[in-house]
Amino acid sequence: MKFRKKILCIGAGYVGAPSNVMIAYKCPDYKVTVVDINAQRIAAWNSDHLPVYEPGLEELVLQTRGRNLFFSTDIEKQIAENDIIFVCVNTPTKTFGAGAGMAADLQYWEKTARQILENSKSPKIVIEKSTLPIKTALAMERILSSGKGDITFDVLSNPEFMAEGTAINDLENPDRVLIGSHETESGVAARAQLVEIYSRWVSPEKIITSNIWSAELSKLVANAFLAQRVSSINSISALCEKADADISEVARAVGTDTRIGAKFLKAGIGFGGSCFKKDILNLVYLCHSYGLPEVAAYWESVVKINEYQQERFIANVLRSMFNTLAGKKICLLGFSFKADTADTRESPAINITRMLLAEHAEVIITDPKALGNAAIDLANDKGKISFIEDPYQAAAGCHALAMMTDWDLYRKLDYRKIYKSMVKPAFIFDGRNIIDQQKCFEIGFNVFPIGKPALTHF
Ligand code: UDX
């Protein structure tokens, strides 16, 4: 079959693969190829066991793979053959040198830019999809224009706003699609090609165009604002616990103000995931490098409150369990950073496990999807840790349950049965406020919610 257009995506991770699967699904007349240097990951995308778990993703892959969606490791050949290239390589936080712990590590990004330059024999549209520090497009353009040939490259910024666990729905029904370009003739023409792709399923008023720097910055700012809401409500949860107020009631009352809105006001053990902390630190670094220390400090406090919330959670566990956790068995319900994903990157459960191990507690971890990743995260941690998929088996013989992830499954457990199998007095620390706390209290548990008075039998 002759395809109308050929699209390449470099990077088969959580952003690149699902977003290009959606393009392949919505545009059957376009050939979409996803490449990655990681041969194992590509093999998994070509197998029955996809490397990313997302509700609805597998169905779309099965419909498109081999039709107009292909996964390959031959990056150089694919660069030569495709005219529209999405770059979705990872940009982790730097662990070395200047900006270590804050700035984005752009080595994979730069390597990709050079690879595109070396293997291009015709004009290309290069689209940044990974979240990047602003002015990365400028660096990209400089690398791409350093070649001797007269091939033209148009760089666009098209940040991805989808969230894990809801990726397919977010991709299919986005709040907006943002496309940043230069206002030059070729920049506007390149932008039009990308608009044409999204127009297949996104209504025109939701496709926002802007200059490149605004598009790059908007992605960092959107994540910073979302994380800031979580830290704001978590900071108030600490006050509620002291002042006998109820964080759910406060969040509801505050969130019904349409200027504020109800979303992202759920208090818990803090935000995790690959984006929020990384993007805020990136923003903080940018502010410092532009000589704006006050702005940097403001955003840094969002990360500090997030860490404080986890420390506060463990301090509460310790205090409530008679100031000693040594030799006690604590069952962590969930390990992924949120429900409906196996992803554990920056999951608060990692820190919380380490703090429990530091108190010499024995940690039993259960999760319906994330135990494999949990084992990798904790591979070098010393202490007693076990991984048990069945929540009833995991909880049996434990002194306390600590809710880490808002998996729906944990709302529906038979807590009476669990209570009977545990050491008494039995505790539940509901780090996500998802269980029927009053009912669990009536069963016999001592219940410690986030941001609400504890329900105890002492
Ligand atoms: C986020 C952004 O939402 C998305 O737009 C961007 O593209 C990538 O980063 P993601 O990291 O997948 O997506 O998850 P998100 O749903 O935003 O949740 C992040 C963290 O905040 C999770 O740990 C979640 O449990 C926590 N959270 C979220 C809360 O604690 N309370 C809330 O009210 C909302």
C-alpha cells in the first residue's frame, strides 16, 4: 500500500509509543514507525507482552501493528526514509556536573539531533515531544544547521500532556494540543502539516499554536501548576490533622469555586511519577540560571512539601505504633505512583519503604501490576522486604497496612477478613483516603487517614 505520509518516532517509551500508536490508529493512510536503541523494548512492542501497561493500549496496537504501525531498531535507515520525525527520547535529571540533581540531562537528545543530521538526505520536520528545558529547540536547530548540505530542517515543539493510566483517553480527547513553531514561512508550513495530523480527531479550537519558547515553557509550567496544587492541599492536610478539620471537606468547599476547580486537590502521600519532580527542578534550574532566585525558591518549595508529606506520614506511623517499628510487619498496599500503571518512577512508596527499613520494620509489598518494578527499585536496599501479589496473603500476620496507591481494588477488599488475619492492635494508615474509614474502624482497626482526625480504639 502507498502511504500518504511517513512519520517516525524516535523513543519507544511512555510518551513516544502511545502517542504514535494513536496517530497510526487515527490516520490509517500514514505509515508510522517507532524506533528505539533498546532492542529488548522494540522486541516487546512487537510481541504479545507490551512493555507499557495502559488501559486500552493493547487493543489499539493489535489493530494497527503491521498495518500502518511498525516498531524497529534501525534508527538510521528510518531517519533517511521519513520526513516527519517526533523526538521522544528521555531527558532525565542530570546526575553529574553542573546542574546535577536539577537540570535535564540532554545527552540522548543531542545524540539524536546529530543522528538526524547525519542520516538525512531530504528536508525534515523535527518535532520535540519530550519535555525539555526552554531553548532546547534552539540548540537542536544549531546542531541541525551545522551540516554542510543544504537540507532544511524545521523544528517544532509539540509537548505531550497525557497522564499515565489514562493515556489513551487523554490522547483521544485532549484538553488541547499545543504546537510551537517559528513564524517564518517554512515554520508555518511545517506547523500546518502537524495540525493536519491532529485535525483528524481533535477539533480546531483545541489545537493551540504559539511560538516555540512558549510551547516548551508551557509544558513545564503546566506540570509545575498541577504539582503545586497537590503540595498545596497536602500542606493543608497537615494543618487539618492538628485542627480537627477534614481535608476532604475543605477540598470540596474550596474546589467548588469555579475559579479554583475541583481537580488535583486530593491529599495523599505526595506526588510521584517521572514528570512532576523532574520538571519542577528543571524550572527551578532555569530560574536560577536566568538570575531569578525568588522564583526558583517558590517552585522549589513544591518539591520540599512533597518530601515533607512522606516524612510526616512515617513519623505518624512511628508515633501511633508506640514509637517502635523494629521487627514489626508493615504491608504496603500498592507501589506504583498512581493507579492503573505499573510505573514506579519517583513513587512515594520507594521513600516510604526506605524510611520503614531504616526503622528496622519488615516491609511486605503488594501491587497488582508493579511488583516487578518495585523489586528493581529496591534491589540494593538492605532489610527484610517481600513481594506478594495477593493482598490477603500480603496482609496476613502484619501489624499495619499502609495505603500507597489508589488502586480501585483496594477500596473493595474484605477488610474484615484482613483484620482477622493481622496482629492486634491492627492499624491502617490510609495514605490515599480511599477506604471506608468508619467501617474499618468499626471492624476493629485503628485508622489513620490523611488530613482527618484518627479513629482509634485507645
Ligand atoms: C503528569 C501530568 O498530569 C501530565 O499532563 C504530564 O504529561 C505528565 O505528568 P502523570 O505523572 O502520569 O501525569 O500523573 P498525574 O495523574 O498527573 O499524577 C501525578 C501524581 O500526583 C501521582 O502520584 C498522583 O497520585 C498524585 N496526585 C494527583 C495526588 O496526590 N493528588 C491529586 O489530586 C492528583
